[in-house]
Amino acid sequence: MLNKITVRNFKRLREAEIPLGQAVVFIGPNNSGKTTALQALALWQIGLRSWLAERGGKASPEKRPGVTINRRDLISLPIPMANLLWSDLHVRETKGRKTRNIRIDILVEGVTKGEAWTCGFEFDYTSEEALVCRPLRLPGYDHVKVQEARFSEVPAILENEAPRVNYLPPMSGLAAVEPKIEPGRIDVLLGEGQTAQVLRNLCLATWQNHPEAWTSIRDRLKAFFEIDLEDPEYLGSRGEIRLAYRERGQRLDISSSGRGAQQTLLLLAYVTANPGSVLLLDEPDAHLEILRQRQIYNALVEFAVVSGSQIIAASHSEVVLNEAAGRDTVVAFVGRPHELAGGKSKQLIKSLRDIGFDQYYQAEQKGWVLYLEDSTDLPILQAFAEVLKHPAAQHLEAPFVHYVGTNIPQKARDHFFGLAEAKSDLKGVALFDRLEKHLPQDHPALRETAWRKREIENYFCTRNVLLRYAATMTTGLGPLFDEGAKTANQATMAEEIDKLDSALGSLNKPDPWSDDIKATDDFLDPLFRNFSQRLGIPLSLRKNAYSQLAKIMKPEELDAEVIEKLELIQSVAESASLSPP
């Protein structure tokens, strides 16, 4: 089993130390280095295999020890030019009159048959088509010439027990016909991301070599997707492999199944066909809806245990994250890669399970959290910031936002301080509708504030905005370009506003422009319902789209309080720290 990998100067990872375990999930935003880490393990395995094949494990006494690896041999990470493996494409650096190579270093620590070992390789760029691999240098020889350096040795146990590392990219489209392919070619196609070209071949190998596991795979497909998978069939006369399934009494080719079923079949067959391996799975949850992601992840871990394999998966799934956290190793690629909640107390792990590890992950990713009552508030804030061209707009574009579902401050506090137990430098801002009681003095880390008016919708609930919307609204045929239609719409809107204003007065309720009216329930909802009925069209605007009204406001129409709230959000966001605890 591999326990840790240390990487320097490889693609997106300039320097990283990544913990590993029996089952590992890499979690992080796009372009954060998750796939790079998987590929670093694949490159290390290529280096180990190449070195053992040519040198037998010992550093050579030659002046320039090393083995050449052709770019085309990098099956698991195909690239058009070798320098694409280096961070920022920098393969050499010059200081004064001296030029030296920048090396990729990959060090792996593991345990084989109870024996702990450490094995590292350095990779030197030689040309667009090749690179040289050697064991890592001993301390003190980092910057000397190759012929003067001394190198580590490959552990003896790896000469006969080298770990097999296999990389599986996400599922691609499945072809209608698949020929029988030799094992070496299967590896090449997988490395190129052509997973769909080998699905039937993997199933055939599993059925032939692991019949019990094949039965288990069929059972999972039946339980998860309600399809009866048949055994693969090799047609020698055509050199083709056929794989069918039955669903609702019909016999169909596997290419007719859903992408989720194909992805699940690929994963389980791949794990089974590669027993005793380190399996690198890139986005195994791809094509799977939320309800299936948990089931498939647990099935993968179970199959890996049975086959004696180690799983290292890169994922974006919050479901997979929450399932793995507290049981498996979860590495967050936020700042420097680090184990999520690693070394935390059992009580804290329990607390994070109640809150959600996905919440903790987002806290690390952003460094601050925004508390709002519901999901309609955020697009309104975004619209206000857009109208004002306010700097807070960049922080509101994709914030870590938690909707408390109520206007009770304690709900936000419970969530915030639970997360702060795990991330002590977390910052937060909570924005409530108007409260009957004054908020206590701000906590230094959690800034709490409330709107002076009844709710956020009150700040764009004006006669001018509503008439402007009526003139610029769209129908099923597109915008209303006819001036007569625009004028008629505005007249209808004005009439409905006046009617509703009069009705509210007769009920002794606040007028539509009052700070005290509940703008959505008491005015905007019935207004747009009546307005749409008058025009004979479907409801033209619902609460979840009221941000459209905020978007058509003019800067001078916005209350100064809106600017105050945006400035508070900006201040909190800019004070946040992204460094892990």
C-alpha cells in the first residue's frame, strides 16, 4: 500500500506532500491539482518500472546514470511534448552564466508485506520526445552535476514486489461495436481516455478470470439500475465482443444503457480485472446522479478490499466526500493539499458529520461563509452589486453561502462556530431580514447584521421599477418591441398597483412602498398574479426570479443601506484566509 507521495515541479504541483491510505478521495475545485496528483503516481510507477527493467534496482556507476523514457511510453499521461510535464513548462533555469536543469522529483512511501519503504525518482528533460529518469539524489547533492552526484537505491523488496499502478480516466461515449483487444493495447487506450473502447474487453476478462466477482457485478447493476446484465460473448468469426442486458422484457446491447450504468460497470470491472493494484480513478462519480454516487463509492471500496487493491480517487462530489470523511482518507486540494480533518478529535469528526464535511471543505476553499435566509437572497445581492459596479461582486459570484431557512440568528451561529472548531480562522457574515430584537455586539469572526426594512425585496419594490419591468418584460415570442404594447403593459401594471394599494389600505396593512410591508407575500406575489391574468399570459414573475427587478434598478435608486451591506461583505471576504489550519 502507498502511504504518501511528495511531488516537486510536476505540472500543477510545484511542491506538495500528499497523505494516502487504503481508500483515498482527492477533493478540490477544477484545476487544483487532483488529476495532477494521480498522474504523478502514474509517472512514478513508469519510472520504477523503467529503472528496474534496465538497471535492476541499483544506481549505476556510470558517469551519467539514468534511463531514457520516451514520451510515447507515458501511456497514463499522454502529452504531445515532454516539457508539458514540468510546472509552468520550466525545464531549465539560468543564474548568471550558469544554467541547470529543473528536475521533477516524485517520492513515494509505502508498505509491502509488512516492510516499510521509501522510493523516489527524479526526471530530467532532454527533448520534446524524451526525459531521463534516475533514483533521487542523496542529501547534499541536489545542485551538483549528474556525474558528481550520489543517488539513492531502489528498495530491494520492490525489485520483485513492485506495486502495480493503474490509471482510469472518466467514462467516454460507448461504441456500438468493440473488437477483442490485447492487454497492452487496452492500457494504451485507457491512458488516452478512450475508456468506452475497452468496456466489453474488461467485462470479458472479468467474466473469464473472476466469475464470482462477475456475478456480484451483475447483482449490483440489477440493484442500482434494475437491469439484468448477461455474460459477455466473444464472436471469434467477427473478432467482436458482445454484451447485452435485459430490461422490461427487452434484450438490448449495453450501448443502449444509461451513462450511469456504463460508468458503474466500467469501474467495477476495472477494479476486479486489476487485483492487488493501486487504482487511480479520475472522477468515478461522473455521469452518476446523487442517489447513486454513495452506492457506487461504497461498492468500489468493497470490491477493492476483496481484490486486495488500494483506491485513490479524484472527485467533485459532496456525497462522496461526506461518505468518505471520517472513514477513509480525504485530501483537500485547497492551498497546499492536506488531509481533511486529519488528526482531529473524535468529537470534532462527529460535529463535522452533523454539519457536513462538504461544508468544512467549502470553508477551507473560500475562507469565509455568507449566511442568508434562503436561496432567493443571493441573486438579489449579486444584482445590487452588479448595478452599483461594487467590488463585492467578485466575492458574491461564487461564495460559500449557507441558507439557514429561518430568520433566527442562533441557527447561523451554531453552524458557524461548529465549522470554526475545525477551521479556527474562518470568517463569516450573516445577513438577516429585519429583527424585532437588536443583534448583540458582533463576534470578531462572525459579523451579524439585519436589514432596516422588512426584507431584502423591499429595496427594489418601487413604482418606477415595476413600471420599467412592465415595459421591458418578455413574452414567449421575445421582447416587446412595439411601443404601443409597452405603453399598454405599463398602464395595466399601474392599474394593478393602484388596485392592490387600495386593497391593502382597506385591510389596514402598510402601503406597498412602506418599510414595514412584507413585500413578497403581501404585494409582489399578488401583483404579478393579477398582472399576468390581465394580460392572459402565464405568471410573468415568481419570487425565485425577483432578482430581475433588482437588475433593472439604477444606481441612484438604491438605498445607501445596500452599499453598507455590500461593503461589509467585501470587508469580511477580503479578510478571509485560505490557508488550511
